[in-house]
Amino acid sequence: MGDFLLVTIQIDMHDRLAIALQDDLTNTISETEARGVLIDISSLEIVDSFIGRMLANIAAMARVLDAETVVVGMQPAVAITLVELGLSLPGVRTALNVDAGVEMLRASVDGTKGAYGTRLR
Amino acid sequence: MALVSAETLRVDAEPDVVQVRRRVREACASLGFSLVDQTKMVTAASELARNTITYGGGGVLSLQTLNGPRVGIRLTFADKGPGIPDVELAMRDGFTTGSGLGLGLGGAKRLVNEFDISSEPGGGTTVSITRWK
């Protein structure tokens, strides 16, 4: 996947596990200097306010580390419920699937090259 | 109103929230709830179960399935915690005394058909939600 990290959440996480994922992922972004993070939540049957906050936190921390986050694969029933719950996931970009998410990340990473010069690795 | 089944689950620690979600999902599915309705009820249950632990210091969930004239599920979360001094304020979106988003109570109410809350300082909190098929 080149400069992007792919995280697939496959289990129903209790809160402490969600926080551990948030911390691990932030460290991994820093260590790998990833430019983008894809979080695949297609296996998640619900997103409540805690998981929603975790996703928003990851996106915010990644941004500080110069990486973009895209959440992919949200089930329609989860999306409908999120809206009624009142969660807007501020700062979190979404895409229908991993392929669309990769496209989105490529576009935004390429788009930033011009302004600050191409990154040297 | 005919009560078809009733069970109670302890809601004391974080892993119990996962268990609550699983049981509520099973109960909704067994009654033939649509996937969207299942998801709404499970999400509301998750918010309230977390509140029971975080603010109530743990408690009990009573899960009832109802039948006749209407089919539905009623969840009652009861804790013996410090109670809520101002229920109206606690229901408001964005209000929290903890570290959450303040969407738990108000959000849960929007996801169900009936919502009842009773609380008094020092007397614990009971929240009951019902979703009809």
C-alpha cells in the first residue's frame, strides 16, 4: 500500500481496546511516516458515540502527524443510526470501500506536493 | 401488554457493554426487527450501558421482549449511583460531566420509540427504553 496504513477492525471492541487502537495507530503513523490511514469498519455492526469519538481522535492526531484519515465501508444501517444519534464525525472523511479510500488519499497526498515541495524519503 | 420473556444482565465493567450489545442484537433479531431497527436499539443500549458504568458505578439491565398487541423490546438500566441532579440538563446534547461527547442520553432517546428516566441525587438512576417492531 506504499505510504498508507490500512487498519481493519474486525471485532466488537470494548472501550479500552478502542483507546489502545487509537494509541497504537498514532505511534505507527509516526514510526512509519505514513501519509494516509484507511480504517475499514465494514465489519462493525454499530458505531456509538465512543467509537465515533475514537475515529475523530485518530483523524485529528493523524492530521497533526501530517497524515490523512479515511474511514471506509460503513454499513448503511450504521450510517443511518449515527445521524440519528447526532454524531457528525467532525474531520473524518469517509469512502464507500477501500479502493475508493485509496483513491481519495492518493488525490489529497498528491495535491499537497505542490505547496510544500515533494517529500524526500 | 403481554410479557414474553425477561432476563437480567449485570452491567459493571467495560466488557459487559459488549455483552449487552450482543444480547440486545440477538433479542432484536429473534423478534424479526429490521437491520436498521436492530442497529438503533443496540446503539442506544450501548450508550446507556456505558452511562450505567461510568456515572452509575455499575448496575443491572433488565431486557424484556413484549408481545400483544405490539411486538417490541424494553430495556431498563438501573444503577444505585449518585443520581442526576438536573435530568433536563443531562438530556441536552453536548452536556457531559465526564469525558464523553454528551450524546448518550439525548442520542439514545432519538433512537427509540419510548424513553423514560427517573433519577434523584443519592437515589440512583433508572432509564427505560422501548422500541416497537
